[in-house]
Amino acid sequence: MSTSETSLATSPLSVDELNRIDAYWRAANYLTVGQIYLLDNPLLRVPLTPEHIKPRLLGHWGTSPGLSLIYAHLNRCIKARDLDMIYVIGPGHGGPAIVANTWLEGTYPELYPSVGHSEGGMRELFRQFSFPGGIPSHVAPEVPGSIHEGGELGYSLSHAYGAAFDNPELTVACVVGDGEAETGPLAGSWMSNVFLNPVTDGTVLPILHLNGYKIANPTVLARISDEDRISFFRGCGYEPYLVEGDHPADVHQQMAATLDVCFDRIAEIRTDARRHPNVPPRPRWPMIILRTQKGWTGPSEVDGAPVEGTWRAHQVPLPQVRTNAEHLAQLEAWMRSYRPEELFDATGKPEPELLGLPPEGTARMSANPHANGGLVLRDLVLPDYRDYGVDPRGHGTTLGEATRELGAWLRDVIGSNPDRFRLFGPDEIASNRLGAAFETTDRQWEAELLPTDLNQAPYGRVMEVLSEHQCEGWLEGYLLTGRHGLFTSYEAFIHIVDSMFNQHAKWLDSCNHIPWRQPIASLNYLLSSHVWRQDHNGFSHQDPGFIDHVMNKKPSIVRVYLPPDANTLLSTMDQVLRSRQYVNVVVAGKQPELQYLNMEEAVRHCERGLGIWEWASTDDGESPDVVLACAGDVPTLEVLAAADLLRAHLPDLKVRVVNVVDLMRLSPDTEHPHGLGDRQFDTIFTADKPVLFAYHGYPTLIHRLTYRRTNHENIHVRGYKEEGTTTTPFDMVMLNDLDRYRLVMDVIDRVPGLGANAAGLRQQMVDARHAAREYTRSYGEDIPAVAGWSWPH
Amino acid sequence: MSTSETSLATSPLSVDELNRIDAYWRAANYLTVGQIYLLDNPLLRVPLTPEHIKPRLLGHWGTSPGLSLIYAHLNRCIKARDLDMIYVIGPGHGGPAIVANTWLEGTYPELYPSVGHSEGGMRELFRQFSFPGGIPSHVAPEVPGSIHEGGELGYSLSHAYGAAFDNPELTVACVVGDGEAETGPLAGSWMSNVFLNPVTDGTVLPILHLNGYKIANPTVLARISDEDRISFFRGCGYEPYLVEGDHPADVHQQMAATLDVCFDRIAEIRTDARRHPNVPPRPRWPMIILRTQKGWTGPSEVDGAPVEGTWRAHQVPLPQVRTNAEHLAQLEAWMRSYRPEELFDATGKPEPELLGLPPEGTARMSANPHANGGLVLRDLVLPDYRDYGVDPRGHGTTLGEATRELGAWLRDVIGSNPDRFRLFGPDEIASNRLGAAFETTDRQWEAELLPTDLNQAPYGRVMEVLSEHQCEGWLEGYLLTGRHGLFTSYEAFIHIVDSMFNQHAKWLDSCNHIPWRQPIASLNYLLSSHVWRQDHNGFSHQDPGFIDHVMNKKPSIVRVYLPPDANTLLSTMDQVLRSRQYVNVVVAGKQPELQYLNMEEAVRHCERGLGIWEWASTDDGESPDVVLACAGDVPTLEVLAAADLLRAHLPDLKVRVVNVVDLMRLSPDTEHPHGLGDRQFDTIFTADKPVLFAYHGYPTLIHRLTYRRTNHENIHVRGYKEEGTTTTPFDMVMLNDLDRYRLVMDVIDRVPGLGANAAGLRQQMVDARHAAREYTRSYGEDIPAVAGWSWPH
């Protein structure tokens, strides 16, 4: 057994240091219990009575003493070693513990002056916690120093690694709960160290808090053998150090000794790596396994059942304090066991020797600017996107690959921002035709390299791992600490991170109401392998519903763009990368497609967000007979082809073509800041003419956005309706009735008085659909008639 | 090093056996390449020409030879040991390999007679693959023996464990791709062995296929050290055995020897465990690490770049076969390298010695009835739910906890079905008040047990792990192999499995079009800790959007229920557990709430799916002035309280109260089988009166379901609008304008001619809201006026 497999026996703390750190920990625990229980009498000046107790007892005690223990010991190391450190708390339910620590070190009173270092401040600290009009019970955005709420479990370590990338002097201490460790995303994040370069990135110090239980169950990692547990973490590339015990003095000494060893080792790894920057392989980073009791120092038994060290300590160990005198007495004894009279002076201020313990200013984890990313955010240097893109030489006459053009610009965005921009993707950057990025950078990778590897290196701006969870978590951590990025993925599989998106969107929304939280760069998605071009992967890869999911969040947070070609994609992405505090979803195809707008037109079109394409319309600016609207690259092609057919076969029909890039423009202006006013909407979509809307996703979304518009009764939407299989691209649109022939039939069915010509054309369309399908079934590819198409203007 | 850490040196195959197994493998590889490339000339009777080649080349070669190698060797073991085995393929992109094997062993021709053992059959086998009108490229439902498509990666091992539960004689061989192994859900599933009992459950044999690459990247597990990899899997509780090599004969011998060791060990574990059923701990199950080249036996170089053994072999190694003569020649040489003339006779039939190799009948993995779960599905024995529930003694006069009542029934469902029903949850069964289950069973757990543990045992019907991914994956595997179950979770966090739900719904939809696939039990969700009662957890835990997500799937697959009280919940769950081939989402509160319907009324109400509650209405069956509609327990309470207020204060107003249990009833009958016809809808909701709809989730869904109805312009919906924090339950509904006072104001604002009384009432409501909020902010709990409420009828 190596030293790492057992606890360290040294005792680095002097008696005085030990006493002080223990006092600090007792103070944090006292303040934690106070937050969970007390409305008043914060210093226990009088015996507790039911009136001092909150009517609803909410909060999580179980994880809190462990979190505070770590906090106190990290503070010691920050001071002793002048470390730049933030603290990511996986068991985010332990909000009261972290709030207690930020109060003790003074950040909380600075940001919330009514919660100062006084008896009144302490009363307010207690009262506000998990109380109506107060603060949330988790390590929410309201908590200084937090970049990770931890309400939904699984993402702490990904966030920590994301924070460490490109922050070479930063250390991210990350507590992982043994409950959280059972989640898939967390389990998949241990090996993030394969992607962390000790020269150019910071350090993550994972601390597995093995307190043994989740809500009502033991945890898996606590009940496998010691040998297996050590073996698991060594397998993940770490050197695990154990800290274990029930006796505070002993655990303090172990923890101090272990952190010393870990930070020595981290310093050594950094120094070595920076001295020999070209020598792989990845170092074996240290980690800590901290095994202490759940609810340590709390009531050991309640009503005859064991509590401390069991799942019963998870939330509120004494649930009936207000009505049960015995519980009340137990609470008082529990709180007095921390000896508050030694910790706080008569005014409620922490004793000077406590106040002197934590670091000062921005060295405090709660005041570290990395944890309020907007403070350190620097704008991206963005090359002028107008210098990229394609010259379409007319409207719809040349082919181009939108994402390939974007790739060239992104290459130069990367080149211009070598320290603050990264691309994230689940092994799809090249497949999504963004390969130009590799002309200037590589995929970051610290594991073994082989001579046959391409664009794989110990340092790079591209992060690829086959895990949407890791990509999302890393990017969130990167953004939350003040940097920029883009996540590109398959449209269907972005649902894998639906819930992570939810949490991030809610985080942003909350931050918009917290004055000291500075705006951060937006979370940007590029969904490039989209529903219409999954014909080769088939039905299981077809789902455009992420847009619907996103639309359920606050309009102040979310933006959705569907640029139809390369130049509009470039213009959109430029806007997206400049934005702050949003979630931007951009859906754009990667296949060779017709290009419609030159750069000047694209810029104007994207500024407007939607517009009439006069060059494709035959209404000459007058009142049209029918509006053909489209959003998305594939629907745009089909609408233009349908307009072309109508123009050729029904030359008297006045057709207006409208293209929508910014989906939010369809919303009423009362509901979304990008929304169109009703008059503007009616001007474009008419108040009474049939509107055929060919939409990229599920049709209901267009109805949802437009159901309050004057002309809504006339809006008929075609989109994806869960029909799909392995077939050709045109067969896919036919299967979903989004094809040009079907759109022409729709027009004929909805515009009255078109006469005999129209009836004949309708039959031609029926025949054309039949022929197209027959051809495809026979020859395995699309009829040439739809493979290319050229607008004559 | 133990023997497990190196490859086994023995050579169990005789030369004859070796040659036959190799021939079988070559045949499978030949048929795989044929599927990817050929339209015609399947036996290579003439030299290949471009006309023989498919116009679009789609398919994944890279993983295929490994999958076929494993298939052939598993077949040998099935025969030698009379094993009952199914094969779960994580790298589901390797569809052509599995189709090839099922064709060779005869299942495919039995199910698809046009694809027989003949030259014509082989031509069709090749042509149909990934071809319009043909079959998908993945291991889709169309593939016999598949329970796991593997298009979206990460769930193979969870599915495998789910299949093994309660199948004590079954062995589930599960290939995990090293790409898939990077995903969170897969990483989180290795330790599923903690939940598998060797006495009552079957066995999972994981086979990590370490071919080194994903789409365009090396894989993490392939590039960490051998020591770390072994250590990782030992840490996960396995005994890993290595098979590694480039030379087929050598790898065949290693694979045969290793499988022999593994199956010996498995037999030993089973025998031991069954002989001493009360002796923990969990055994160290064997697993295999198979390290072979990606695209093994394919082109080693193409256009000067290495292909075999690199990421370039992932999909179609020779991409220009139709236009590039050299590629065409390479393809022909590649196919001929398998010596098809030795494998198939002149008619295209596999040679007898190949046909004799696989097992027969249902011993074939492709014909194993467990993989077509409907074949082995037995109905649940369901106790009469009418014997459970509450007697509400009037409408809304007593309190009850809906899920607690359900728990009693579920306890007896479990008791009556000890071999075919399980409850799954992320550590929330007790928290969701289903604890009655523990009167008859425990949580299954093979890791260490402590004396303080409660309801935790080596055998049990409750599966709790803090991972929604595991719960969902296990349950899917359990259902797909013909059993029944229920997944209960927090409403907000069920989004974690959005994408898994997608895949399962699409699987069910596909199966509805495959005659030989028998219907399986529905996938049932009970979302009990829902958006309205996350007031204590706050904003991050509030999201009712899973319903919206589900509604994007085919109406033939999805069902959503919002029972308002205990008896309706019981009636709903009975229906849900009897159903087949659906995904059922049931949302029901766990808190003490008023009970409205006695059992007889509940049964009738649930049969109708929605209905007028005459006892709460004041329109006496006549035309109402306003309709108050509700769906969900909390909205129902607020609507009834609003109706009560209106009755007291505006006694002349005719109010109709409508409650909706089955959300799909709101759909037009042309769109959903449960949908109401327009006339019925108008009879209930009127054609022209204001409708105030208080809905559990995001309001847009009600508009989406009703926008085609006559009276849609008058339907005004209140629901969750992303406002929430840590506060009281009533403050939560006020924050979202769903409260009784707001509803009364809405009525007053929308019903014309109510006069001065109404204006006064409106001001009272404004004041009541203000007072309620003030009270809550001061006292930390809801005003007593809303804590209880009693309908006077």
C-alpha cells in the first residue's frame, strides 16, 4: 500500500492553530443550524422557546458540517500558500453552510449590508434562509463565490474543470457528494483530467465527501470495499488520499496534513510541467476522499433512532422543534455544544481570532472574481465576418456549406482569442464541417498520442469528448468564470442536456436580479446535424424539439435562430458571440446547399430577423394572394422551389415569400423583446390571406408563437411530424409533407378561384411526389429534379 | 499481476473448430461489407462494376468485425453450455454486422422471407440496408434479437442489467463501445452490479470493445495506461479479462479461452450463490476487454492514409467506389479476401458447416423470446384498486395524500407479482410517500449492509440509485424483456432522461409497424414532487415541461394524466399498468390535499377523462356565464376555491367547473385517439363563453391542444410561467397568477355586465393577494385562509 491509500499520520497544526480552525468550524456549524431553525434569539441569550423557531423547517444539515470543514481548511491553505482558489460545491443543498462561511469571512455582509456582523445581522442571516422573501436553500447565484447551485446533481466536476481551463494559476476545489457520484454525468466526469493541461490550465482538486448516505439510502461508493474504491479512483487517473474519522481534532490534523501533501504535489506538477512543457503524459493529480459522518456534530439520536451518521441527518434532524419540547431542548443543547459564547462577542460579531483566520479581499473564495465571471470577462476580438462567407452570385444559384464557411471564421476567432474562447463538441466538430478550426488549433488531449493522430495535442482550443454532458458542463464552467465558447452537437441528441440547459437558464435568470452579479457571455449552441439531414441515421436521430424545450424558459434569456444559408449564419454567429446573459440556439445545416443572400443582404436580413424576399416573390410589393413563409434551411429551399413552380405554372398568382431567421420575431412584442408588433406582423403576413409556413421543427411551435395574431386562423404550418427513416433527403421532406410539391398543393387547396390550370397543376404535383418516391426506392437517391435547383432571378 | 490482467494463453479450439469459427466470422464480415456497398452481384460472380454499387454509401464498418467476432464466439458458448443468452450491442451503428449474423443463423429469413438463404435473398439483404424503403442502419427494432438500437449512445449496460433482473437463467452479453464508454450514463452504469442478485437475477457479461476510436478521435479508455484501465474496472467491481491482437487465429483462441473462463466463473458464482443464498457480499463478476483494430480486416490504407486501426474506418472506409476505379478494385479485393466461394454455395446459401455452427430455435440470440418481450409478457395480477383509496365524505372536506394511498395499492401489486414488477426511483420512493411498498419488500442492494439500514436487502422489488439515467435504462431493459414497472421521480429532473424517453418512444413507434414484435408493457412515469410543491427547493427545481416534451411524440404512443386526488390517481394507475406500448406520464401530488371524488365518481371521471363537476358548478346544467377549467391537483384546488368565492360573492353568476384528468382529451379526435370531437368539446367548454383554464404546466400547451376549437379565442390559460423561489405553496401559485384570487379577478375581467358588486369583489381580491403575501413574508407560512378549504356541498 502506498501512502496515498491510508490516512497521513502527521500533525501539522499546532495546538493553537488546531483550536482556531476548530473554533471557526464550530462557528460555521452554529450559523448553519441557526439558519435552518431560528427566527430570533440568534445568540441564545435566553433559553429557546417555540416562538424563536421557524414555522416551516427547511434546509439540509447532513452535508453541511463536511462542507464547512473543507472550507476552513482550504482557507488555511490559501493564506499559507497564497493560492487563487474557488470552491465548487457538488452537494449544493448545503447552502446554509456556505452562506455561513461567506458571512464569517465578511463577503456576505459587504454584499448584503443588512446581514452584517451584528446580532441584528445574524438574526437576519438566520431568518432569511429558506424563508419567504429570503434566500434559496441551495448554493444559488445569491451566494457569493458560487458558480454551481447543485440543486440538480451531477455537474460539479464538469463545472470545476471548465473553470480551470485557461486559468493556469487557478485552483478549483470541488466537493463531490457520494450521492451525486452515482449520477451518470458525474461518473463520466472523473476522467476530465485527460483534457486538462498542467501548463496552460489550472488545477481541479476533487474531494469526494463520503458521508455514506443520500436522501434515504446508503451510497454505492460508501459501501463497496476500500480496495475497490481506491482502485476506481486510481483508474480514473488520480492519487487518492484518505481523511477519515469521527474525532474533530484528529480529522483536522489529517485534513491539514493531506491538503499540504496535495498542494505540494500540485505545485510540483505545475512546476515540472511548466519547466518541461513538451513532456507528456498527464500527471497523476491528487484527490481526497473525506469520510466523515453525515450530520456530524448534530443530534446523535432523535426519538430513539440514530440520526448522526445516517440518512436521517439528511435534512432537518429534529423535525418537531416547535411542538415537541424534547426536540426543542435537543436543539438548544446542540447549538450550545458549539460554545457560541466563545465564537461571537456580545454584539454578535465573530471574535477577532475567527475574523483573522480567512484570507482577505479577493483571496476569499467568496470574493474570488473568477466566481463572478462577468468581472473578469473580456470581449472577444472578432474578425469582421463580412470578410468571410460566400458570394452567391445571384439568389440560389451556387452551392455552399454554411458551417464550412463558419468554420473559417471560427478558425480566426480562435486565433484571435487564444486565452478565452473554446469550441466544445461530442466528437462532431469535423463531422459538422468546422474542420477549418484545425488549421489553427488542435483538440486538447493529455493521454497517449500516436503518430497517426491528427489534430490531437496536449494543448488546443477544441474540446471533444463523446459526452454531451461533459461538453455542456465544461462550457458552463468556462462561461461562468468569464470566458466564451460554442457547443456544437447533433440536434436530436442535444436533448441529452435538456435539464442542464434548464439549470443554466434559471441561473442566468436569477443573476439578472442580483446587482453584484456581472453579465457573462451567452451559452451558445450550434445544432448542425439537424433533423432533416439525419436521413442516413434514421428515425432515432430525428428530433427538432430542443427549440420547444428552450422556448419554455423566460423570454429575457432565450434566443433561437434559423439562418438559411452561409452568410446569414455568419451574421447570426457574430451577434451570438457578442451577446451576454442569453442562451442562443442556432440551427444550421452542414450539407452543400443553395446560397441566397450576399453579405450585405444577409446583414440586413439578420438585423430585421425576418423579411419578405422580394426577389423570390411575385406580389410586386402589393397585396399577395398567398404567403409562403419559411424558417430553417431545408424549409427555405422547399418554399423557394414551390414559389418557382407556382411562378412557372400559375403566373398570375401573387406569391409572397417570407423568411424567418430569428424565431422570436414571431412572438408578440408584449411577450418577447424581439417580438414584432401586431401591425408589423400583419403588414408582412397579411391580415386575411392564406399563409403556408414551412418550418424546421414541430409545427405546433409556430402556432404557439402566432396564435394571437390577426391572421392566425389562416396560418397553416408544415414541419416535422415524427415521420422518418433511413432514406434520401427529399424523401424525408415528402414523408413529413414539407416538400415543394405538397406546398404547391397546399396553396392550390387554400387559395380560392384558381381555376382549371390549378387543378391540373395539383395533379402534376401528386404525380411528381409519386414519381419522386418511386425513383428513390428504385435508385437509392433523389430524383435529379430536386438535387439541384436554381432560382432564375 | 493476476491471470485476469493478461490474456489467457490456452488454445481451446481445435484446428477444425478454429477454421469453422473463422469461416463464420468471415461470412459475417463479407455480408456486412456487402450491405454497405452492393446493390447487385452479391456473390461476386463477375468483377465489380460501378453499377453494382449503391449510389449513397451509408453504414458503419469500423465496429462491425468486432461485433461479429463476439457473436460467433457467444454462439459457440450457447451451444456448448446450453445458455439462455441475449446480446445487447452498445455500438448500435454496427447494424449490418448484426443483421448479417441473424441472416446466417436463419432468423432473418424466417421473419423476412424475401431475404432468404439464396442469391436473390442475399441481393435483397445487401440492397435493403440503409436504402430508401429498406431497413435502418442501426440495430433498430427491425433487427431480430435487438432490444437496444444504440443510435444514441450510453444506455447499453443499463438496458442489459434491466434485462437481467428477475431473469435468473438469462445471460446478457453486452458490448460497450469505447466511444460510448465516455458518456455519462454509461460511466454511471458500470456499478449496476451493486444492484444485481446472483440468486434471483441473471448475469450481465460486459465486453468493452476497445477499438480505439470514435468518429474522429481516439477514445479515452484506449489511451490511458493498461494499469489504470484494469484498476478502473476492478474498482467497478469486475474481474477484467483481456483479449487483444491483430491475428485472427490468435484472437479466436484467446476469445474462446476467455469466454470459457468467464462462463465457468459465472456458473460458479450462480451455483455458490444459490447454494448459500443468504451470504453476501456481491461477487466479483467477470468482464472482457476486447482490444482489436477498428475496421479490422478492412482496407489497411486508402489513398495513402492508414484506415484499418484508425478513426477513418468508422463509417465507409472506401468512400468513392462508384467513381474511383482504384477504390472499386480495393473493395473487390477486400470482399474476396473473405473467400466467399468457401462460405456460400452456388445458390447463395451458406455452406452447411456454417449453418451448423449457431444454436437452433430460440437458443439463437436473434430468436430469444426475451428480446421480443411481448412474447414472454404476462399480465400483472392487479388487486382491485377500488378497495383502496379514501372516502372523501363529501367533495373536498377531508385531506389525503394521493401517493400515500397509491403506495398501499402498489405494495399489494408488488406482493401479487413477485417476479415481474419493480419500482424504480432516484432515491425518492419514500420521499414521494410510496413507503408502503416497504411493508412487503426492500430496496435491492448487494453491497455492504449495516445494522442501521432500513428496507435495504440483497433482494427487493425497489430499485433506487441516485441516477435518473440508471432508473430509466434499467426500467426500459426490464420492459423490453417482457416485464412491468413504474418510474417515480421529481418532475423537474425527469428532463434528465428527455432523450432516453425520445429513443424509447421512437422504438415503440417503430415496433407498431413490425408484425413480429409483440406489444410490451408501457413505460410509466409518476411525477410526484411536482413544480408547485418545490417551493422549499426553489426555482431550480421547478419545471413542468416534461409533458410538453412528451407531447411532441406520436399520439399513438403518448398519454398524459393529471389526477386531482387519491381515488383518481388510483384509477389512473390501474389503467396505466394495464396498458401496452405507450408512454404514460402521470403527475400527482404527494402532499396532504383535499379529496374530491369517492371511488365510484373517480372511476367514472377517469373513464371520461374530463368532465363537468356539477357539485362545484352553479350553472345547474344550463348555459354557464363562465367556465373554470382545471388540470392538475394544485390548479384544481385553486379553481374550486375560486368557484367558492364566486358563489359566495356573486351568487347569480353561473359558473361551470370542468376538471381534466386525461390531457389528451383536449386534442381534436382527428389528432389523438383520446381526443374529443368538436361538438362534445363545445358542449363542455361552450362555443362562446369565457373559459379560465388553470393548468398545472406551461400555459402554451393548453393553447396548443385547443387552438382549433370553436371557442379558442375565449380560452384564457393560467399556469407556470417560470416564476418561483423558496417560499410557501400559496405564494408559489400567487407568483404565477394561478391563485384563487387572481382567477376570480380574471372572471370579473372577462365576464361582461357583472356590475358594482363585482368591482368591489375585484378590489377585495387584490387586497387578499396583498394580505396573503404580507402574512407569508412576516410569518413564514401561508395565511390560514388558504391552508385548508372546504367545499360546502
